[in-house]
Amino acid sequence: MYANGWREGANRALDVTDKSTDQVLGTIANANPAEMREAGKAALLASREWARTPAERRAEIVRHAADLLERHKEEISYWIVRESGSTRMKAYGEIQASRDILYHSAELALRPTTRVLKDDNGMLSYIERTPLGVVGVISPFNYPLALAIRAVAPALAMGNAVILKPDVATAVSGGIVIARLFEEAGLPTGALQVLPGDADTGVALVEDPSVSMISFTGSTVAGRKIGAAAGATLKRVSLELGGKNPFIVLADANVESAAHAGMFGSFFHHGQICMAVGLHLVHESLIDQYTARVAEFAKAIKVGDPYLEAVGLGPINKKQRDNIQAIVEDAVRTGAELVEGGTFDNLFYRPTVLKNVSSNSRAFKEEIFGPVAVIVGFNDESQAIQLANGTGYGLTASVFGEIEHAKKVGKQIETGMLHINDTTLLGNREAPFGGFKASGNGSRMGGDADLHEFSTWRWTTETRQPIPYEIQAT
């Protein structure tokens, strides 16, 4: 672990394994709650000095980390592929996205945030953004590098110290790599702490009064618990949670384009992305043609070990594989047609297409987090809108159709992000990312939102001639 420098933990070390072969690649420290609390105290001390560091120096360090990421991208992509089951293409894309976030964060540090206010008393009155103190980041396994960097980088750039708890399944690519980058970039010891650990260690981070903010990316179930626990110390909480993202195909849509985008939205990186398409809502006049095309795409995707060969999909973990299979079997039992897939070989789950899925099934109601396209028909737009808004989530959505028609429908979808005639899997580092309802608490990351997410307002007044205040006796 990286806690005031590199050291071993008190607990037994955890194995780092290749997701495809279960081969042990090394070991990683497994921090306990006491070690997390120690890190909190150290980070709080470091945060005061780091906050006083000139913005130009903070920007220089973050920018240097971006340059180092590019220099070491081959080594880092190796760990992303081996730990997360990612394809090489996805790993390179994740590194590029992380580098862009780092450069954006360096620019953020230099952005002026002070504004002078009008004051009728002759005082200098101004507001400015100031650091929060210590930001705790809990990151997931699916995009281990990028989903950690997107909180760590802007938080550091704004003058905060950071404690990162990466998922233990991807502790190297999602944690140790980041610590090494910033260490080599010149970040002062203590300003970044990286402690892999289990749920108890995460609870210790959330409950620590030294920590001013928690940034969590993960499941809605875990997010609710974290939000409740953080409330005890009234700390700021950013929750980026799951989604059951609707993909609406209207009667006037281009079926070929829609099927391409829908397939990509459901199958890219095993569907293990919060923005993945959760429900394909297709007009009845197009559903047969659309389903057949998505099934053709699914059948053509090669599944295998991404480290050894060029494949479209790699492995998933056993727990998730078993859950996906149970969801698919439940869908078939409740009346769905299994058009393609629904089988696996060890940890390699084949892209699966389900048609006419019942609203009573798990596949319809739950975020699957696997390579399964759930296709449901609708007869009129009001039904499609009702189905889209009835998922309980509100992260992202897509609508395919004639442009003005699709925009009209899209405006009625309750979602944090909307894409017309494109996939749900879009990202832009200048755009604020996030959702509401069961997808999050309305927090946003990316672009200008980072400035507000990882800092707070402070109002200051200055005067050389204090006002002679009096209290009148009645």
C-alpha cells in the first residue's frame, strides 16, 4: 500500500490474479480499518501544506503525471488487461481518457476562481473556491484506472489530499499505478494515500471525521449505504451509481444504425459499464428486423483471453457470470425468447440477445452488468417513455429516429445525459457526468463541474477602517 510511502500491511496480502487464467501475478496489501484511520490523519496533515502549494506547481505535477502515463502506457495496459479482463483496445482507450482527465485537471488548477463583490460599506468583499481538505475516493473494477483518475486528479489539482481505496480485484491498475505516477511526478508524500481493502476498510474511510468528502463509483446498493454512513459526519458525498439505461428505437429510425449502436451499448466491455444499454425499447414495426441484426452482431463477436489474442470480449468474474446466467434463465422462464447466446465457457460469457422480455423478469428490472441485450417492443411513444422512466434509474438514455422526432421524445426522458441517434456509451471530459434517482445523488464530474465538486466557496471581507459598530439601548 502507499500510505505515507510504500509499506506492507498488517493483514495477509491478497493475490493479484489474471482474470482469464486465475494465474497469480503477485500480491497486494490488504489494508485494515486501523490503517485506513492512520492514513486519514496523515492525509489531513498533508492537505494543509498541499493546499498552500501554488496552483502553478500543483498543475505542473498533475501534468507530469499525464506525461508519465503516456510514457508507461504499454506496462499499464498490461495490468488493465490482466486484472480486469479488458481487451487491449479498451485498455488503450482507458489510458487515453485518463491522460485527458489529467491534462484537464492541470488546467483546472490554474483557472481563476475569485470574484469581487459589490459592497456598500467600502470594504473589499470577494468570494473564492478553496479546497475541501481530504477527499476519499472509492473506485470500481470495471474501468479501474479512469474511474479512479477522474476523481483523484481534479481533487489533487484543487488542493485537496486524497485517500484512494481501489477495488481489490484491480488494485494494481486502479491504485498502485496511480500512486507510482504521482510519486514520480513529484507529489509530496502524504498528499495521496492508496489503500486497497475490503468493505470494512471502506466503511472506515467513509466514517473518518478527517475526511471531508467521499467520491464513490459503484453499485446503487453500496451507494445507498455509503450515503447513509457519510451522513453521520455531514461530509459531502458524490455518488455515481448504476443504470438501467433505455435505448429507444422509434418507428422512423434507421434500423441498421440503431442496431450497431445498440449492440455496442450492450456488449462493449461485457456490458460492465454503468452507461451500458439496459433496455432496448423498439417499435413493434421494427423489432424483428432490429433483433435479427443485433443477434448477427452478437454471434460475430469473438470471446477469449484478451492477453493472448485479438478478441471482442474477455472474461468476467465467477460471481457475475453466475448472476448473469440466473437472470437469463429467469427471463426465458418468464416468456422471453433467447435469440442468441445464453451460454458460457468457464469465465467467458457469450453475447446474449433476449427478445420480448417480460416486465416481471429480473432482466427487465435489474442492472445486469453483463453482455445481455434485453429487447422489448412498444406500440406508441407514450408507452416507450413510460417504460424508460419506470426503471427507477436516471443516468443516460438514447433515442433513435428522425432528428426532431427523437429530440421531442428525448426531452421527456428523466435522465442526466441524453444522446440522439448515438449510443449511450459516450463521454466528453468537458461535459458534466452523472445522474439522479437510483443512478446518483445529482453530483457531477467532468468539465467545469470538477471545480465545484472538489472545492467550496469562501467569502472574505477586508477593510483598513473598521466600522464603529454600536448597539443602541432601548
